[in-house]
Amino acid sequence: MKKVFLLVIPIFLLISCSGTRKTDNSANNINFTLDQFEGSKVSLAEQKGKVVLVDFWATWCGPCRAAIPNLVRMYNEYKDQGLVVLGISLDQEKDALPKFIKDYNITYPILYGNQQIARAYEVQSIPTLVIFDKKGKIAFREVGFSDENITTLEQKIKDALAQ
């Protein structure tokens, strides 16, 4: 029974990560401090005054993989204007991260996530993208990824940077 349960969870997550839907801003605005892939710690509270895009993702999620090149491009384009991108990996197996980060040329910090942070931000499907404004409040939240919604995401980032 335990083995069946362990197989069902990844299948459910795989199926659920394929859809796209926008949600309201009701997720809790909870600070976090997580370990970065490169060893240091990163805190959301330290980013106040900047626009922060948090991407909850995993290496095995197809829509997550499709979103990452766009996030890298936006980070590189808007970081000098105050954009911070934090990728929170929800992978249980961390061994795949170094190669994945290199293969996808990820230039923004990758943090090791956990169930507590996913629950705190009501992450039920991945990718879940959350934009925080300069005051540290949630300005936008989107679940899923498609080529069509990248324009909306980028416009929300521009709007937050302009405030």
C-alpha cells in the first residue's frame, strides 16, 4: 500500500503541473529563508525594495522546463532595474540540480524548497509563479505555464518595477 501511495503522488503532480490557471492573491505572504544551491542562505525579507519573482518548480516538470528559459531572459533583462528571480526547487532528489542548472544556463539563485514552504504558499501544482512588489506584498500569482501567458507575466513584472 505504501509503495502504491508513493507512486500515486508523483503521477498526480505530473498531471497537475500540465495545466495553466491564474489564481487570486490570497496566498499567505510568509517570509522564508532557504538554502541556496551554491551554499548560502536567501531570505525573502532581504529582498524588500525589489520586485521578486518566485518560481516553485521541479526538474521533472515539463511546463517548468519550458518556463525557465523565459525566466532567465527576464532576469537578465530586468535585474538592473530591481528584479530578483528566486527558483525554489521542489525536487526530492537534489542530485540532478547541478547538471540541470548548468544545462539550462540558470543565472538566478536556485533554492532548496520543502513541503512547508510549498504549503505556506499554497502550491498545489507546478510551476507556481509569484510576483512580490517592492513592499514585499504579493502582486501576482499564476499556476502553470504556457507560451501565451509569458507576455502577461512579463507585463506584471514591468508594472511592479514601475511602481
